Amino acid sequence: MSDATAALEGARAILVERFAEDATLIGTLREEVWSRGRLCSRVRARRAKPGAKFADYFGFSEPLARLPSATRSASTNFSVDRYRNAA
């Protein structure tokens, strides 16, 4: 590896691949997320005015376990995305 950052990224990729192949771990993580996780939304900096029609969701937070069962159906896909503010 050319530097420490690249080495850490390579190690992370190896670990993620190993974890993804562990069905017991994946099942445990899935249950933890559904039982303890929350769906949250917040308005981005300087976006309240242009996004005013979505104001009801600017401070939304709800435990995943309280979401309607339809959101956990086999026909619905969800993802967890982390917003990264461009500096």
C-alpha cells in the first residue's frame, strides 16, 4: 500500500467482505437495527426555506420498531445512507 489511508481502506474492505459472509452476524445486526434503530430526518443547513413544503419532516424521529409493518415487507427496499456535507 502506498500510505496508511490506503492500507486502512484495504483492511476495511477485507473485513466488510468477511462480515457479509457471516449469516449469524448479519441476522443479529438486522434484528438490532430493527429493534433499536431510528428513522430520522433533519433539514440541511440553509435549506429550510427552499424545502419548506417538507417542514413536517425537518425534525422527524421515529423508532424503526414503530413503523407500519408495510415498511418491513418483502416488497419494500430501504437503505441507510449517511449524508456527507461537502466541505
